[in-house]
Amino acid sequence: AETTDRVPKVTIPAPQVVHCFMGGDRAIRGTVYGDPEPFWDDLVAAYRQEFAALIDAGAKYIQMDDTSIAFLCDPALRDEISSWGRDPDDLLDEYAKRMNQVISDRPSDVKVTLHQCRGNREGMWASEGGFDPVADVMFNQIDVDGYFLEYDSERAGTFEPLRHLPEGKVVALGLVSTKTPALEDADMLKRRIDEAATYTPLDRLALAPQCGFASSVGGNPVMLNDQIAKLSRIVEVARDVWGDA
């Protein structure tokens, strides 16, 4: 309250990141758990405890950062998951279920969003593929209020999956890259927003960077002045498109 009149945002990794980066069910069976179910029970309990603590501390806006669902858009990584002995679409349903278990008891005035990233370490990337294989489940089975989706390159595919976005939810289009210092043209951003709005109403859209400017200790090849310019461009375009609200 002393530094801003805006609602601050807390960001934490999504629970499925822990499962995915451990190597999935196959790897979990080789641990003390022996079976994925008690692993998920403990993980969900830990996340619910963290959410409760954040809310008790006054958090009103919590974002879960995730690469796992974005990885399920990549045909090569879907094949890798199949080699774990798990159907990728079944795993997507599992991730939706576990996220909902984590956030099910949040108060109505606490907003939760989900950020999807294809990798951002030091300006690099780890997966590719449009949101088509995951959009329906991501938008309609995961009970979050909004999404931050990477859309700064051809790796993201088309805006067509936005047709699954239901009323009452918002997608922030990650059209401004944090991987390069090149400043995006305002008219180009407006054209891209107009294109996205052919698949879902404009009032369900927003504009954002594609990811954070420093996803690891090494950061990204984007200097402070570049970051300021990009954030200023986002504010400029957003005001032109949606007004000052």
C-alpha cells in the first residue's frame, strides 16, 4: 500500500512442474513413494498449505507458472511422455485435476492465473507447438481466472485455440518477447490483437510480455532500458486498444 495502488501479484511454480521435471510417473515409482497417488496427495497438500499461507498474508492475486502443459503441445515431447507409459491427453486431465484440488478453497476475491511458457532461460526455448491439443481442457477444465500465453513467435501456432475460451476468463497475449531486445512495433501488436479477437471477444483479451525478463540467474539478453521500453510499449498499446481501465 505504501508503494502502489495496484494489486501485487505473487508467482509460484504450478504443481505439475514438480511432476514433469521429476520425470513423471515412471520416475516417481523409483522413489520412496513407489506409486504416483501418494506423491500427488503430498504435493497437493503442500500447495494447499502454501496457498492458505499466501491468502492469510493478504495475497489477492496468485499466478502459477508452468511449462508442463505447454510441453504437451510439442509432438516430440508428447512422444517422450508416451515413452513414460502415460498417454499425454490423460496426463493433461491429471494436471487439470491436481491444479483444481490446489485452488478449490480459495476465497472469491482471490484471483488465480496460469502462465504457459515454452522455455525462456537466457533467451532460449525448450518446446514448440500450438495450443490446439490442450486448449479445451486448459480453458474449460482448469478453474483459474485467466491465462498468460506465449505468442511471440511461430512456435506458438495460431490464435485459433482461443475459440475455446469461455466467458468470464481472460487471456493475456504474450506478444512482446523477453528473449530479444528488439522493440515490437505498436501497429504490429494491434494487428495481432485484432487477429486474436476474431476467435474470442476483445474484452477477453489483454497484452503482456511472453515471459519474465529473468527466468534464471543468467537472465535474458535484454537490458534494463530494453525492458522499460517494452513495458512502456505494452501500456501504450493496451491503452489504445482497451482504454485506461
